[in-house]
Amino acid sequence: MKIIDRYFIKQFVQTIVFGLLAFTLIFVIIDMMENLDDFIDQSVPTLMIFEYYLYFTPEILRLMIPIAVFLACLFTVGKMTNQNEMTAIKSSGVSLYRIMAPFLVTSLVISLLTIYFGGYVVPLANKGKVNIEVNYMRKGIVATGSNIFFQDSKTRIVNIYFFDINNLQANRVSIQEFTSGDLTKMKSRIDVPRMVYDTTRNSWELFGGIKRTFTENQEEAVEFNRMVLKDLNFKPADVINKQQRPEEMTLPELKEFYENQERTGNDPTRTLIEYHSKFAFSLASFIVVFLGLPLAVTKKRGGLALQFGISLLFTFLYLGFMKISQAFGKNGVMDPLLTAWFANIIFFVGAIVNLIRVQK
């Protein structure tokens, strides 16, 4: 690594760190003002407020990293351009491609690290944040384990009033089976006050319930004291996972979730978009540097203020493209994979066009 590369990377990384600290502080202050009434009304302890924002910080960083990287790129190169450092470097025979190399490599490393950060660290932190919102801020979020309703297969629906994860026990359970030829016709229904999972047999045991079987002309009801069901597809851990929101799931959990949705006949489109978006959004740091750096090497009127304005403009354009494409994708107009990567594709093409037209 040459001295000039170390100089570029040092200035670039320092500006990124400063931008992340500034953006995170501003974000936390604004959010704290919005939640101040909830903190006061629910008498949330000061230590718990501190813990809440400690859990919230990874999510803020995930959202702010592409913005901070883009701003750092424009600010660092723009400052060198305005101080004629970039002119001297290019006059010595260094091409634009060579100037871009350390910035692109650094942003690519940041993007790869962000995939792990956003796919594993952030979901775990979000779980802690949601737990505080439920137990201390009383935001009306339904707690995991109560009033659970899901599709276990293409023809089976399960409703659990309350699930005790510690004892692997479901209370007030209804299992409804429909005919495969006509999903509007119920074939059978089991209602039971208690259902326990047997870990040795990997099956569910039902106690003191009633099973109703429906035919064209009649209904047959049979009471039972104990029944073993081995064809139920879900396990105790799945009950908790089914109630998690996508932002609380790690990459493996999201993948398993949309595979379960496909297996049970549910539409996995939204989950697929969330899964692919975690990769696409992480690589946004590389895309925006590839787009913004050629803009910054050309000296313009307005100086750093113009560079900051350009940064905000492209940031809003990028986020706007992402939200619009997700709206089309979630409505089934676009393929989930294309939906997640649409903004990156558009901006990457724009970056190539911009790079071609800029003087090397």
C-alpha cells in the first residue's frame, strides 16, 4: 500500500466515523424527544432508557452507514479538490481510476462487514429494544406467546390462545383441517384446553379435548382424554419465531421463515424482499461511493456546501427508489430479488455512465 493510499483511507475513515457519531447523536435526540411522553407516563427508569438506546444504536448505525460513507466520500475528495491537492495528484500522472481504488476497496470492506452487522447484530439488538417497548413503555405490541394464529400446512390452521415456552405447553388450542380440493370446506376440527410437546417422541400430546369430523350431511363429535399428533409441522421454538417481526430475525431465521411460508402455502414475497434487502442495502455503501467519487473530483462552485447538498439529494433519491420498488414488489408487480436490488442497479448504471463522461 502506497503512502497516498494510506492518506486517502485515513481521511476517508475518519470522516465516516465522525459522520456516524454525528448522525447517531442527532437521531437519538430526536427519537428521545418523540418518546419523552412515553418514558414519563410509564415511569421508565433512567437506566432502562439508556439500555433502550443502547439496543437502538445498531439499527441507527445500519441506516446511517451508507449516508455517512457517501458524505465522507464527497467531503474528503471535495476538500482535496478545493485545496488543489487532487489537481497536484492528477498532474503527477495518477488517473481517476487509481484515485478511486482505495475509496472503493474501503467501501467494499465496509459493505461486507455491514452484511454481518445488519444480518446478525442488529436483529439481536432489536429483540432487546422490542422487549423494553413491551414491558416498560406499554406501546400496545402483542407479546409473543399470546393469541397466536398461523397456517401449519396448506390445509391446516392452528390457533393458540396462550403458549408457555418454558413448559412447552399450549393452552386453548384449535386445529382446523380443510379439504385439499376446496379450502373453503372444513374437514375436521380439534379443540383442546391443553397441548404439550413431547421432546422424546417429537410429537404433540393433546389432553381432554373434542374432535369434530364434517361430511356432506352430518357432523360427528368424539371426546378424548389423550391424543398424540405426529403430523403437526411446528415445534415450540417455531411458535416464537412465527411471532417475530422481520427486523428481529437474523439472516438464517429469515431464510427459514420464508421456506416455512412456502411449505405451508403462504405467500413469502414480503419475507423474500426483506431477506434480499439486507444484502442490497449493505452494499449501498459501495454503490454510492462509485457514483459520488467522480462527482467530487471535479472542482465546482459552492465548495463543501454544494458537496453536502449533493449528498443529501442522492441519499433521498436512493431511499426513494428503494421504497418505490419495495411497494411494487410487495404488491406482486416485481420479482422479490429484483425489488431488493432495483435501487442498486439503477444507481450502479448511473455511476458507470457518470464515470465514462468524467475527464480521467
